[in-house]
Amino acid sequence: MFPEVGKATLRVLGRLGHDVEFPAAQTCCGQMHVNTGYQKQALPLVERFADVFAPYDAIVAPSGSCVGSVRHQHAMIAKRFGSAGLVDQVEAVAAKTYELSEFLVDVLGISDVGAYFPHRVTYHPTCHSLRMLRVGDKPIKLLRAVDALELVELPAADQCCGFGGTFAIKNVDTSTAMLADKMRNVLDTGAEICTAGDSSCLMHIGGGLSRIRAGAKTLHLAQILAATRQDPVL
Amino acid sequence: MPPPAPDGVGNLRGVEKFPVAARRALADTQLRRNLGKATTTIRAKRAQVVAELPDWEQLREAGRQLKVHTMAQLPDYLAQLEAAVVARGGVVHWARDANEANAIVVDLVRDKAVDEVVKVKSMATQEIGLNEALEAAGIAAWETDLAELIVQLGHDKPSHILVPAIHRNRAEIREIFLREMGDVDPALTDEPAALAGAARQHLRRKFLSAKVAISGANFGIAETGTLAVVESEGNGRMCLTLPDTLITIMGIEKLVPRWQDLEVFLQLLPRSSTGERMNPYTSMWTGVTPGDGPQEFHLILLDNGRTAVLADAEGRDALNCIRCSACLNVCPVYERTGGHAYGSVYPGPIGAILSPQLTGIEDNASLPYASSLCGACYDVCPTKINIPEILVHLRAKHTETYANEHRVPSAEASAMAAAGWVMSNPKRWALALRTGRLGRLLGRKRGVIGEVPLPLAKQWTDARDFTRPPQQTFRDWWAAEHGGER
């Protein structure tokens, strides 16, 4: 759905001198199944993830929710439905799986990735990044180091945007009510761009902004970090 | 399996599924404003008083451990509590469920030959529908907590576990008082002081004349047989000391082992609930003291599905709740829908995990889904109940129960199975993603997909545009760039 986010992640990591592979045998982390109540169906997805990513030093995902699922749900599924061997495999892979901002700031020790993005931006901390992964201010550090980027603080930033996976469909009215407030806060900043580390939230917030022709849009953190003078994203 | 709370009595089950009830509540602009204002204010207060304590996280962990420890040995502690209460002149009754509890209370009150009682706010009594049972027996139960009084006079149901009348504003309260309070001044204004004054006048007569009081309990100490009520208004103090007979109904999970343990909970509760360093009135009583206070004390221990909750290893932490309501006050869903939409007197995040476990999951199947799993509740829970994890567990419990009880899988289960099948094979998955580009037939005008009046697509696109699928999937791009397989 969002190939540009994947490409941007590759560009950022490549620019920092890393050898990045996208193993085509991967599919999905299984979060949708687990969160909707279909835990057993997630087992093959958990097995595949642990298997496909075992040989790598680090696994990076531009998604707080996927990494949250890998770190906090995969072991539970493995314990409940899988073998003891799977539990060990899963825990080993989870220990080296990182959300993008975590990887850049904590593992690589970098906050300036050499990006240029001359726009007014506000940052929405997604619930998984904020509360499950506790990425804290890493994305803010990265954004502050982006050349020409004007960063504006988002009011009530820690309030959920209302996506919540299948919640956005099953409880569409409440989801929309939460979206309304998130959009209002984004627009109050006067920012052109709302960014975050999760395409799911961005799809929801961006879809809302686009529907009301608000004149602001969403862009993934990876895409901002990938932007340079030679290679602008907008 | 221990039995759930019985149907046909009490207030644990709504008549509508959450999404339907929520839709209506969301359109109530008065409710939205009331809730938004109240929860925003109380969130700020709580945050401030919590920040004052350097050992808040240690307190939370202590609270959690005390509760986990207690639940693991509940039968022993309950026996200890009973012995301690009886030793100090109290009487202990065991009520398996709401019906038994109501019957015990009605019999006790009839025994005293009175037709009215005063009540201290108690969510447990709301849970079992005690007021309705007393009314059916010709006994008037006067709520003395201001918010519960408002709910009672308004012929309403509580919508919050701490501030039950949060859905009412002062203009509405004035109207209710004028209409229902027999002795009120017709020139009553809606100034908070005037409203409180009217309530005080109305209640004072009741306090001084009632022979029987009914209360709940925030805590019950096994070691000493002491009960504790933590309150703001003083009506508890009045009801617990003036009448001759006191009947207390307490959920069995309210137990704490030792007197010393109150040190932890009395720091956790006021800061988490009303955002105060200390609440105005904390009353503690043990059995009966001759010549002082009630001369007859009855403690009714209530199960009503709690043992069923205890039997679920992944769900039992819901019993660690000390009813502070911090989770309600930070929940973005509760803030917008209010408590009535949940259909149970326990709404919000804790309600979403407790109500379905008390009633049996299928009687409240929509509640575990009434959450975006944002986790704000877990961050503020004073006993560190991992509400999001239990919500996910209950969602699984629901789908498994549904599958066991139905020969034909639900549409959702079939869709999930199909998605799982596609996702478990990379070639199938890559093909599915590639096929998604068919969506590019839409969204050509604006570059995004607008309204699509088909099932499921409609739910998204009624309120939001949808991203137009890309020309080329990421996988196909990678394969092209790196000469690999597609």
C-alpha cells in the first residue's frame, strides 16, 4: 500500500552506509489477527517471521505497531500454540527487531541523517510507539536535525487518533469522533505536514484531512528523513 | 466453570451493542461537552498530584503485588475476614450472586420493620440492582451521595464509576431537583453552592431519621475485620455512624490482607480518582462498638461472577481494580461515548474487561472491541492492570466461544481465515498486494479514493478518503531493482 515508505527507509539506511535486504519470503506480522481475536491463525505468520528474519543482525520496520506486535505478541502466540523451540526463535528475533527511529538513534547513535525538508511539520506519536515501544523523543530528535524543517508541537499529541486497526471499521463512529479531534489539533498548528512512524495512523489521519480538503497532509517519518536537496519527496 | 452473574437482575448487560449505543451518544452534543470538560480537568489534576510523588511507580507496583497476592489466596483471606468481623460482633453473609444478595438485604431490612433506608454510594449495589429489589419489596432506598441522588431522582443510570452523574450539567440537575425533590425552594438557581445546599437540606432529614444504612466498601482488611469507605462529601460518615443498623455489601475482590496495606492503597486511590492528595473523609469501622455507632453490623460478601473471573488466568487481573476510574478519565473512547453506551455500571476500559467476564463473554461480546488499544489506561492504572492485553485476550475468548457455539463460522472468521491463508505464503501475499492495484480504477479524479458505497469499504470511506493503490507494489519494485523473484 505504501511502497514509498519502504523505499524511503532503504534510502535513509543506505545513505548511512548500511547493507539492507528485503527478504521476499516475508509476509505480515500477524497483528491484525491477534488484535481481532484470531490468535491461532497468527501462528503461521509468527513462524514465518521468526524463520525469515533469523539470519539478520537487525530487522528494521518503519512501523511502531508491527514492531510492537513482534516484541509483545509473538512470544505469547508461540507459547500458546507453538513449540518451545519456536518460543526461543521468536524471542531471539524480537530482541533484534527495531522501529526505524529506535534503530537510528539507539542502535546507530545518529540523530542527523542528512535530510533536507523545507516545510512546516507536526509530529503525531502513535500509540504503539509511545506506550508499547516507549520510543520517547527519538522521532523528535531526528526531525529537529532535518535541515530547513520547521517543527511545531502538536496539542494533545498523546491522544489516540482513533485508527486502532479493525476498531476503525467496527466502531467507525467513535473512530471518526477521535479523528475529528486529532485533525483539529493538527490544523491548529498551521502545519502543512503531519508525520508519524506508522502508516496506519497516517492513512486514517491523512484520509480525514483529504476528505475535508483541509490543505494539510500526512507523510511518513521515513519519507521526511529520506528527503534531500537532490532527492526531495515533495 | 464457576457461574457468571445471572441474567435478569442487576445492571451489567446493555440492551444494545456498543457501536450502536455509541453512535447515538456521540451525537449528543451536551454529553460530549460535559464529558470532554470533566475528563480533561480531572486528567490534569491527576497528573499533577501523581508527579508530586517520587515513588509513584513503586507504589503502583506494590499495589499490583498486593492485589495479585490477595487474589491468589482469596479463600483463605475471606475466611480470615469473616472470623475477624464475627469476633468483633458483626454478622457475615455470603451471597453467591445478585439475587441472593438482594434477598439477604431485603430480609434484614424487613426484620427491622422499616420501609426506608439510606445508602452510601456503592457500585456493587448498582451492579446487583439493589435499589430496584428494595423498591419491589416496598422499601425506599435514599441515595445520599450527591451524584447518586441526582441519578436516582433523574430515574437514570450511573455513567461513571466515581462521578455517576457526569453526564448531567447543572441546568439539568436544577431541573431534576425542582421536579423530584418535594421540599425544594421553587426559586432554586443552578449555582453549584445552591444545588449542594438543596441536596444537603433534603438529605439531612434522612440522615437523622433513618434506622438502617446500606453501604459498599472500598477495602476490607482480612487481618482486623475492618471495612473502609473513601469519600468526598461526608454522607458516608453520616450513614456509617448515625443509623442503628449498618449493612455493607462488598465484592470479594475488595479484600486486602493487612491493616498496613492500606498505606499503599490510600495513597494510590485519591490521587488516581479525584486527583487529590487525600480525600476529605475516610471512614473505617470494625464490627460493633457498644454505645457508639451502629449496634448491628452485617457484611455481605458478594461473588456475582467474580470467581468466574478468578478462574481465567489471563483475565483475572481485572479483579485487581480499586475502582479509581483513572482509566475512564484517560480513555479517548469513554471521553466521547460516555458510560451508558457500555450498557453496564462498569464502563470504560475496566468495564470492557470486567463486565464481559462477570456476565460471560457472549453477553457483552461487543465490549472488548470498544477500544483502539491505545494503552492510555494501562499507563494510569494504580494497580497496573494490563487492560489492553486483557482486551486482546477477551477478543480471542469471544471468537473461540462463538466458534464453539456455532456450526457455521461468522463472516468475519471466514474472512480472517482467508486473509491468514493468503498471508502465510509470500507468493500469494505478493499477488494479493499486486491485485489490490485494481483499486486504481477508483480515485482517478482526485488521486485518492472517495466514497465507496460497498460493505466494509463504506465504513472506511463514509468518513475518510482512502489511499489510491500504487502503480507498482514495493515487492515488485524491489524485485525489479535487485533482479530477484517476484
